[in-house]
Amino acid sequence: MVFRLINFALFLGVIIYFAGGKIKAMFRGRRDDIEAELKDSETRKADAEAKLKKVEQDIANMEAERQAILAEYKAQGEALKESIIAKAKEQAELMKTQAKASAEQEVKVAMETMRGEMAEQITEAAKKIVQEKLGKEEHEQLVDNYLTKVVFN
């Protein structure tokens, strides 16, 4: 068993002598790679956190922007509503004016028609009264008087 241990120790000594530097370099290189990967991971983590904060801020800004857009559209809607109401009021006033003028015109036409009808009725009533009160001789004398006035004029 002692020979085996000596044999194993010699074998390890030879390996360490010839390959020891390379093994150390390999482990040192692996350690450096791991450290570089950790630093890179930390950098990427910091970048990801910064991007996350930026996205969260953009989301918060989106809400504010959405509110601003809604307020702007609401203001535009109110302005449009006011302009429509103002235009409708103007049209209503115009319609009132036109209706008033139309009513006044119809009143004038109705008054003229009524005056004409009243004139005819008065003429008919006067004719009846004259026929009842004037006799035949008086009627002929009245006609002669008017004829002479018409002829001389």
C-alpha cells in the first residue's frame, strides 16, 4: 500500500510539474470569466432597471397625456356645441323675424280683403237704402243730376 501511495504521489507530482501552470491558468481564466460575466450581469441588470423605470415613467406620462388629450377633445366638443347652439339661435331668430314679417303681410292682406268686402257690403246696403227711400221720380232726377255733372266735368 505504501508503494501505491508513493506511486500516486509521484504521478501527482509529475502532473503538477508539467501541467500545474496550465491548470492554474485554466482555473484563473475561468475565475476571470465568471467575474466578467457577473460584472456584465450586474451592468445588464442596472440597464434593465433603468429601462423599467423609463417604461414606468412613460406609462405614467401616458396617463397624463391621455388626460390632456381627453381634456382637449372635451374643450373642442364644448366649443363645437356652443357654436352649434349659437348658430341654431341665430337661425331661430331669423325664423322668428321671417314668421313675424309673414304674419304682418298676411294681416295686411286680410285687412285689404276685409276692407274690400266691407266696401261691397256698404255699397249693397246703401243701394238698398237708396232704393227703399227714393221713389222712381227721385231716382231719375238723381241719375240726371249725376249725368249732367259727369258730362260737364
